[in-house]
Amino acid sequence: MHSPSLVKLCYWQVAVLSLCFGLFTSSLWADSSAPDAVEAPAAKPLSESQAQELVSMWEEINANRSDLDELEARVGDAETIMAEVLGRRTDQLWEETMNLSLSYCNQVADLSEEGYGLPMHEANALQLLGEIPLGIKSALDRIRERVVMPDFDKPALEQVAIDRDLSEAGELNHRINRSLFETCRVAERYEIDLSAFLVEAKERIESSAVNTSVYLDLSLAEVNDLRASLTVMPDDAELKAKLRVAEIRVREVISILTDSVDLLTELGVSTTQYRRQLLAATGALTAVSLDVNVISNVLKDWWYRSWHIVRSKGPSFLFQALFFSIIIYFFYKLANLVRRLVQSALRARHVRLSLLMQQMIASVARGIIIGLGILVALSQFNVSIGPMLAGLGIVGFIVGFALQDSLSNFASGLMILFYEPFDVGDTVIAGGVRGRVSSMSLVNTTIRTFDNQSLIIPNNKIWQDVITNITDQHIRRIDMEFGVSYGDDLDKVEDILHGLLKADERVLKDPEAKVLVDSFGDSSVNILCRPWVNTEDYWEVRWDFNKRVKKAFDREGVVIPFPQRDVHLYTQAPSEPEAPKADQ
């Protein structure tokens, strides 16, 4: 609670401030003094909570202003490091005070528009709005004096500290300019004209954008220089550290320039050149660079640069491309010629290699010639082959690690070529497939089945399974079994079979064919017949011999039994049902 004397003093202060306010607003004074003026409605009183909130905000503002005066006095007497720390505290406290003051002025304006009478707080708001622009100018001057432009020749650690200060100063400068715009909007509610101050701020922001744009170009150039230096000295740790710092600096400068572009856009200033620069620096479309004029200008620049490159280097490039094509074509033809020569040499009688091995050697020779031709052609474009070969080694290691299964197939293909379990044209059972080998590479084998299907099987699956080469030997034995009834003469059956074997010229005399009684079945005596034939006659002899045996058995009355089963049926007459008993 306030004492009566203090209340009276406040009322006198309100009266004096109201009189001063009336003198500053002469137009309102003239309207109120006119004979036909309408009497203003009575002002509504503030509630206790509203009054207390405004008083608390005003007291906090005054307390902060006192602290600011004390900090500014200490900054002037402090040493370098201490002055820097106190300067940061001053900026932080001043920013908080400015935001609180703007909030206070907005709240007073809102209550005044709602019809509340608060002349004392209106006078306070007018005072604050007169002080804020000067405070903003003073704060920006302090920031400008404290900022040190980076020196690219300094060590990386020193550049980090300078860049951090520059980034913090840029962020604070952007927030202060935002507060300046807010101050102008609040001043309009009190009919205060700050247009001159806004023009000065506009010039200051334009100058800052120009300087930031130049600094961005310098930072990008520094990054390119450091990258070029690293190509010469790739193991220099200081160069790597400087490059990392320079790349971070570019991102921070881009952020500062983006903030400046936003402010200039709100002020109605053309920012097309800055947007183009940001688009070129970031290489990405953002909200700042997404503008029709910006994109059109960038496309025009790209078109002009491309056209200049075509005009200046086009003829030379076309000649090199033509020469490159001629070299590739020549080595391609040479590779095919070398492959044919190698194949002819490997097919000589004194060279005993499988067809698969011959094909592999010829393909490798062709590949070597084509690879040599590519290297020669690339040398015409001044491409360094040494780093390329080193890069191929690294890439080969990565690819080999990623393609372990393919390398396993490759190794299995080499084992098949070395041990030669089969050759092209052989009939095999491999990888669970039966058919004739039609082709093979170092990764897979193609087998054509007897129903004319082409199956491509990984070499790893073939090598890890049992491989049966049916046509590896020149002669094969046919195993056939014939069943005769238990009532037939076995000697007669054997004579019939021997006669059929002797009558067939495709049956070899050596080894001798065998006709043997093999086993006793449920319905027949099983006779085993084993003739030897050439491998290519195997199936024809087997099918034809089965047919002739059936005809001979039928002619000689030899019974070929089939499984029989006797079924015995037992029948029993059903019993007669008992007669029902008569009812007693």
C-alpha cells in the first residue's frame, strides 16, 4: 500500500505528464478546444491485477536500465578480456530490456484502445519509444566495434574463435533489426513517426548485405584454395583443419546473408542478386532462393557459360572424341583377331586342352586387348592412368567384399577348368540337373536338358555337388532285367537272349555280354542282361533290345508274368430272425 502523500505526488505527476502529452498532440488539443467538440466518454479504471502487472513491468524495466548503466560504466574501466565478457552481458541485458519495453508499450496500447484510462503508463510508453531507437543504434555500434574479421592466414584454432564471435554477432544483429521493425510498428500505434530512423536502418542493412555477400565470395574462394592445396599435400593436418573451419564458415556466412535477405525483402528492396548467390553457393532451392527471377537468371548464366565452353572447347573436344572412338574401334577389331588366333593355336593337335579352357584363354586375351585400348584412348584426354589403377584396386576390394557369392562361383569355375570334370558337349548330371553342357563361363555353366531347356547353374553349386559325366567314357554297359514265369525253361530263355545279343552288331564282343539269373520275385524269375555298347549307341540299343525281347518271348511262348493276387470270398447265409412272442 502507498502512503497518501505518495498518492498525491503521483496524481500531480500524472497531471503534469498529461499536460505535456497535450502539448505534443496539438491536433487533439485543437479538436478538444473546438466549440462543437463531442465530450469524450469516461475512461474505465484498471483492475487491481492489471495495474499491478503494468507497475511490475515498469519497475523491472527501470531496474534493468539501472543495471545497464552500471555495466556500461564497468566496461569502460575493464581490461580486454573482462570488457569482452561484460560487453556480452550488456548486450544480453539490453536485448531483454528492449523486448520487455516493447511488450509493455503494446500492452498499454491495447488497454488504451479498450477504453481504459492510464495516462501515466502512456507517458512511460512514449518515453520508452523515444529511447529504444537510440539504444538500438548504440547496440549496433557496440557489436560493430567488437567484431574482428577473420584472417585466413591464422591457425585453424584461432580462426574458430573469430568465426564464433562473428556468427554470434550476426545472430544478435539480426534479432536487433527485428526488434527495430517491431518498434516501428508499436510507434505507429502511438502516432509516432520513425520513418527517418527506418530509412537509416534500411541503408545499414543494405550495406551489411553487400559486405556479407563479398565475404561469402572470399570464404568460398578460400575453400577452393584449401581443397586444391590438399590435392598436393593430402596428409597435411593443418590444411585439413583449416578446410573444415572454412566449410563451417561458409555455412555461417550463408545463414547471416539469408537473414539480411529476409529483412531487405520486408523493406521492399530487390534481393535478386543475393538470392542468385545463395542458390549458387548452396546448390539447393530454398525459401530464400525460390524466386522466378532468381531461377531465370541462374539458368541464363548456366546457358551462357555452357555456350562459351562449347564455342571455346567444342572443336577440340569433338576431335578428341573422334580419335577416342577410332582407338576403341581399332582395339576392338584387334581383340577379336587375337581371340581367333589364340583359338586356332589352341586347337592344334599337340595342344591338349579342354574346349572350356580354350574358350577361357581366348576370352581373357580378348579382354586384355580391349582394356589396353581403353587405357590408350583415355590417355588422349590427359587422364592420369596411375591414380585410376590405384582406384580400381580399391574399388575391386570393395566390390569383391560385396560380391562374395560371385567370387565363390568364379573360384569354382577356375577349379572346373583346371580339373576338367566335363567339357562342352558332354552329357552330365551336375547340380541336380541332367543334360548336355552347351557353354561355360567362370561364373556359371549352361546345361541343355533333353527336352530342350537351357538351365544356367552357378559353378559353386556344381563344384560342391557330385558331378556325373555320362559321356566321359567311350563304351557303356546297359543293365536290363527281364522277368519270366516260374514255369518257363531258364536255359531256353538264356539262349533266346544270347541269340538276340549276337544278332545286334552294335553290341560289343569285348567286353563280353552277360546273361544271368539275378533273383526270384513274387511272380517271376528275374533274368539280368548286361551288354556293352559304344556310348553314343546306349539309348538306341536299350530301346531296340527291349522291343526285340518282347517279340522273341511271344514267339517262343515265354511268359512275362505280371503281379497276381488271389482273392478268396467266404459267404455265410444270414440267420433268420426270431418270431415275435405273442402278447400274453
